[in-house]
Amino acid sequence: MEERLTDLELRYMQQEKIIQELNDTVYRQELTIVRLERDMTLLREQVMMLAPSASGSPEDEEPPPHY
């Protein structure tokens, strides 16, 4: 009986360690996702400033001067 109890305690400690490691991983991933979303928003804004006509329809653009 004592051996079984010790075995269960060891398993519990291992599970607690694994759960904490998984929690840390999820937390780091959340930080990364937030940073990537922020970077994506900034990049989208920069692209829109550089090429605002890229988001418009082709009918709204003026033809090139050689036409």
C-alpha cells in the first residue's frame, strides 16, 4: 500500500510539472501572437501608405500615360 501511495505521489508531481511547463508554453505563445498581430497591423498600415491604390479596384485607377 505504501508503495502504491508513493507511486501516485510521484505521478502527481510529474503531472504538476508538465502542467506548469505547458502553461508556460501557452503563455509564451500568447505573447508571441500578440506581438505578431501588432506587427501585422503595422505592416498593413505601412503597405497602405506606400500603395494606397493596391486596395482599390482596377476601374478606379487612371490608365497609364501611354494610353
